[in-house]
Amino acid sequence: MTAIHKEAVIVGGGPGGLAAAVKLKQQGITDIIILEREKQLGGILRQCIHDGFGLTRFGETLSGPEYAQRFIDLVEQEKIEYRTDTTVLSISPEKHLTAVSPQGLLEIDSAAVILTTGCRERTRGSVAIPGERPAGIYTAGVAQTYLNLKNIMVGKKVVILGSGDIGLIMARRFTLEGAKVEAVFELQPYPGGLARNVEQCLNDFDIPLYLSHTITDIIGGARLEAVIVSEVDEQKRVKPGTSRRIECDTLILSVGLIPENELSAGASVALDPRTGGAYVDENFMTGVEGIFAAGNALHVHDLVDFVSLEAEKLAEAAAKFIRRGKLPVCGIKLVTDKNIGHIIPQSISGTKDVTLTLRVGRPLTGGALKLQQDHQDLLSQKFIKLVPAEMIEIKLAKELIKSTSEIKVVIAHE
Amino acid sequence: MEHQYDCIVIGAGVVGNAVARQLSACSVTIAVLEKEQDLCFGTSGRNSGVLHAGFNNKTGSKMARFCVEGNLEFDRIAEELDVPFKRTGKLIVGFSDDDKNSLRAMKAQGDANGVPGLEIVGKERIRELAPFIAGEFAMYSPMTGILNPFIYTVALAENAHKNGAAYFFACPVTDIFYQDGRYRITAGGRNFASRWIINCAGLESDKISALLGIKGHKLYPCRGEYFILDKKAGQYLGIPAYPVPNPREGGLGIHLTPTIDGNILIGPSSKYIEENDNYSVTQDIMDLLIKDGGRIFPYLKREYFIRNFAGIRPKLVGPQEGGFADFVIERRSEAPYAINLVGIESPGLTSALPIAREVVRLIREVEPLKPNPGFDPVRKGPPAFAGLTNGQRRALIQQNPDYGEIICRCENITKAEVLEAINRPLGAATVTGVKYRCRPMMGRCQGGYCQTRITELLRQEKKLAVKEVLYQRKGSNMFTGVALK
């Protein structure tokens, strides 16, 4: 079978992929296709029936499905080709894609490939929680799929491990559906999710949040019967004598998200161990020319609005790449100190203004965030408090950049 | 109503199914009674998946004899039953002089048992065979292999079933008595009668022995825990790598085994426990696995861990004695029409078919068994999309569009494969049953993508209410009900 040719293939029809597609079309790139493995476009937003989406991108608060629909409508309006029920099996470094659907195999050669594949949840296995292996243990997202898309309750008496945003949202959902959420336990001494979610999903419903706690045993041969929770010290070691048993039939895990990059590996895209996503330059181009990545596939975002905005920036750069066949070399590396969890992009050209996105590795109070080049400060931004749950943006004007040496991103304490 | 058979096999693990298949080659009626909801829910589904060569076992023992026999014939068996299998060879690596002596003794034992090709090799050869494995020297066993233990167990059952064996699930045997030349068996609320009983109950085989009136067998459950590593780690290991075992332990030492699907297993540990159905994994052992595994596999990284699990060995020796007791395969005067199999632990997977032939031989000592003229030893498994060429995939999707719908994105398993797993004869009735047959949920996302799809297909195909979907055992209901309107 001969491959079809496209200017751009977008892998994943969620808030990143849809935004990228629309922006590409608006930039005059017409020969594009979105490949989506689900039966509908929209990605994970379809199951996020709570509101709070869209304030930044659309200036109003929307539910997940409403937010997705804005972009789906634009995709339809712009007559952008898409295929649902279509799973990409492989991408080669030469940008040859093989996808499969009930209609058969689809082979595409594309000038640009845009990876907006989202992320997946960390599981019990990856965090290695000891104990028995009963039914009743779900990741927050899986429980959300059952409840919001299939109308199924996974349990009645719930304990949540991890205070990631989906876990917090699910604490509220379970409560509203008549389940009893006993508590949320978080290993870190600070919450994993946004402050507004702690307030609106836990405090408003009197659900206790225990920081510096973890689950040390799981009881139940067939269905979950109880968990043992314990307090941990600063080194995350269990404090003796702090264990207690909590009866429950359900354990929800909200212990982190991992950018989905199984296809990237096959395309020889190098991944940054700090983000779990690709190394990208200011154009969101990965180490493989013509392959771009944005959204949660690149790094896990706090708000969906930033996923779409990032994908739109990607699309602007990708449109240039498609037209010119080349983008400026990005030889200036960005390096971070140990306070910074990660930064996007990891390299820039120095020839245009860029917005850097980063997260701190732990909560920080009172200091300044500095960009330094050749031992000189390029800019310094004071802060009162920074938390890992929130993404931080820094705008760097091209005039400030002095050379092609690497730029250090550091935290200076007052 | 009483179900009448010539032979009743208790237990649908690898041994029970091998026995049922072997019996199905004879002109007898057969039923297999299984206490769980499905095949393979005990020790057969919870092990390293290694086809052992037979050098670990005492010369002259049944373990040694059946293991060597089972190993040598397995290429043919794998082909007959369409079981994924690879003769990888295996290394037992050593570091000290004591290790070297142990390896020499092990080689001598293996030679005496008739294991072909064993050799002691140096560092260079280790590097050739397994470049990422540490060790000063090793014994290399070319005959050792890896197989898919789930598929092997299922394949034996499917073939037995095709040749006439009936299967009854959720039928724990609670009573047996002998009357008028027949055993009367109560199991799962049903009544059965049979001229012969074959006890293949694994971890419950001591209890079944007692029900048969055979005294003196006591099992000591001995748990082994494992880590499963991501396929990303699979590139580092093409061949099982074991340490020199500690003879007191009654295990083979914490080893690294590539699985036939490309993951790596680290384990098993060895710890005697009280209950024979507690499959807990424990913090202490996890730490130990990382430490011991890291000794022979220095490339071990935390990010590779995708799951842990535990299996339980039905051991006839307790913690005081240690080591291995031989398989018990017996016909006793207390129960002259029962073949009693107790303590079938490692190498039970490798020995299953030779054990089954031994069972038939023991029955033939009492009565002649005529061959079943219709016996067909061949079982064909369904195609696995992930392993096909694009040309084959295209053809398959054209025949059946469900082969074009990916259900498990980590392992590229299609809707057609899941439906086949559910709807084949002796098909899966639980989520774990689907997983064992075609591997969804075994990848790195552990069901994050596919679990909701699998439960939906199970409900649809088996006409299950929401509350009836089981994860694995009885009582392991996945859901408590539907959401509020």
C-alpha cells in the first residue's frame, strides 16, 4: 500500500491537538489530518465534567466537554480532516506514520508530525505500594472514566492517596454521588494539586487532607477491606507508631502523571528525564527535525488553557517549518539549578522573544528567579511563594540575550 | 442431579489441565473441577515462566526425571498447542569460590540427570550471552527456555476440552466419599460421581488428600514476590540470569527472567507464610528484590517497575528442613482409585505433561485405558495483532474490522483479541481472565487505558450487570453500582 502525503499529521485530538490543528489552518496550512484513537474528539476533557476550564483561553469558565467543543466546532468550521477510532502504531524518524482503524491500516508520510498525545497516570505498580491485590484500587482518571462516562460507581467508602488535581476533583465527585470519602493522604509535606482544588473539593466538603502520610499496607483478599496509613518523616521514612487502619472498599490513586511518549521513542525523539517529555526548542520542535510536541505529552500542565496556548504557539512555528523546510538553529541551552523541577523549552535561538515555562521542585518562599548568562543576570523576578503545583512563566526578550552561551535558570534566596 | 464421569480432575492449573488432556487421549469421560472462576488463577499463573532444564533437582528424583523429559519435548508441545516459547538458555552466575564449587556440583548433578550441554563459562562468555549481567563466572544451560505460562495452562485446558473434558468453575471440593465403586464429590453446590479422582489441587492438595482419606501430607505455603519491569528494560536481558541458589532456601534465588513478551521479572523471594492464599507483596521483600536483583543486574532502575505480584509454592518441606521434597505422585491403598499429586512446586510447569503421563500410567496399572480414536493434540491460538506484519494485519482487519480497534495501547491488543478471549470455549469470565489470555493491562499503563474497555466488553458479551463484573476471585467485584441519576 502506498502512503498518503500530508503537510502535518497531528497525533491526538485533545485540547492540544485540536488547538494546533485550528491554528495551523489559520496560518494557511491546509493539508492536515488529526488522528484520534477514541471514538470522539476531545481527549480526556470529555470526562472532565466539572467547570473551571477556559478562563485564560476563552475568558469564561467552561466544563471540560464545553471547552473541547469550542475547538471541535472550529475544526468542523475549518473543515479540518480528522479520523477517530484511529490509533497510531508507529512513527519513524523520517516522519512515516502507521495507524490502524477498523477500516484498515493507514500509512502517512508527513512534512511535520505534531505529538499531542497527552499523559497517563502513575499506577500502584510504579509506586510499589505493598499489600494484597484486591479489586477496588483505581487510578483517579480510571474512576473518573467509569463515573462520568459510563455512569458506574467503583465504590462507596473511599480513601485517596495523592493530592493531584484529579484525585481532588474525584473526592468531590464521589461525595456528590453519595460515597463517603474518608480522607486524602499525601506523601509530600505539601499538596500536589492546585490550592483552589484543595479549597473547593476538600475543604468545602469537610474531607481531611493529611500531608506527609502514605499507605503502607493494603488489606483484602478479594475486594479491598482496609488500608493502613502511616506518617512519614522528611526522608519519607515511615514514622514508627503512627500507623492506623482505615476501613474502605476503594482506594483511589492520584500519584502523578507521566507524559505519553511511546511513539516518540520509536521516532528516536530524545526525552528529558525531568519532564518525561521530549527535549524541545523554542519552536516546540523535538530533536528530530519536523517532529513537534506540546501539551501534556511534552510536560504535565496545571491548566488545560496552557495546553491549548502552547499548542497554538507550536502551530505557528510548525507552519513556518512547513513553508520554509527549516527553522532557526536553537543553540542556546537552558539549564536549571536543583530548585527547578524542569523548564520548557530546553533550548532557544536568541533571535526572538520567548516565554519559558517552568515548575519548581518543591515549595519555595521569598526569593528571586533569575536568568543568568556568562555569569551575569539577564533578568530577575522576585517572588513571595512558588509551589510545584503551578506552572511559572517567564518572558525573555531577545534584546536581553548577550551571547550564545547557555542560560542558567536559578533561584536566589533573599 | 449428579454428574457422572470416569475421571474427575481436581484443579485447573497447569498440572490438572495436562492430566485432563492426557486422559482425553483415552476413551474415558472427564471432568475438571476448579474452585476459582477460571483457569490458571493459582500457582500456574504466578511464576517465572521458565522451562527448566533439570539440573536443580536430585538425581533419580521424579522432579529431575520429569523436568528433563518435559524440557526435551517442549519444542513439539509448544508447536502442537501454539504456546509462545523460546529456548533462550540460562546463566547461573557466581562471584565467590563457594559459588564456583556449588556450580560444579550443580553441573555434575545436571549431567547425571541427563541435561544436555551444561558448561561452566567465564566472564567473556557471560558478556557474550548477557552483556548487562554481572558475574565472575557462570554455569550456562543451553536447554533452558521461557514460555507464556498463562497461555500454556489455557492451551492444555482448551485442548482437553476440545477432546471431551468438561470443566466446572467456582466448584471448590468440600466433600468426598467412596460408595458403590464410585467417588461421590460435593463441589460448589453440585454433586459429582466418578470412578477415579486425580488430585491436582496445588496449594489445596493436602486438604484434598485428607478428604480422600490419605493421611500425612502437609503443605507449607511459601510465598515468592516479584517485580515486573517495563519492556524498555527488556533490551538488557535476553536470557534468564540466576544467582547460585542457597540450598537452605527451597527456592532458586532471586533471579532475572525475561518474559516471552519482552518484560523482565525480578524474583521470586522465598518466605513461608501461614495462609495459602495471601498474595501480598511486602515492603521488606521489595527492598530485598531491588538489592539482590541489582547485584546481578546493575542496570536496574526504579522507573522500570510497572507492577509487583506474588506466587505461592505448595512445599512439602517446612522452614526447619528447607530445600526441596520430591513430587508426590501416588496411588495408595487407602484410596485405590485416586491418583494423588501433592507438592507439585517448581519445576511443575516444565514437568506437567510428564506428570500427566505418569498419572495415566498409574491408572493403567489398575485398568486398561483404550485410546480415544478422535483425539486431536493440536490447539490453535488466536492471532496476536502486535506480532504480525502489516500485510497480515491488513488481511485480518479486512476479515474482521475488530482487529483494527486497539483496546490496549501499550501492547497493541485489539478488540477482536479481547472478544476472542471472552468467547472462546473455556473463555474468560473475569477481567484477570482476559488479561491472562491476551495480555491487556499487562503493559506499562496497567489498564489505565484499556480496563474500562475490557469491563465493558465483558459486560456486553457475558450479559453481566454492573455489580457482577469480577476482577478475579469470588467477591472481587469491580463496581458497587450505578451512579445517581
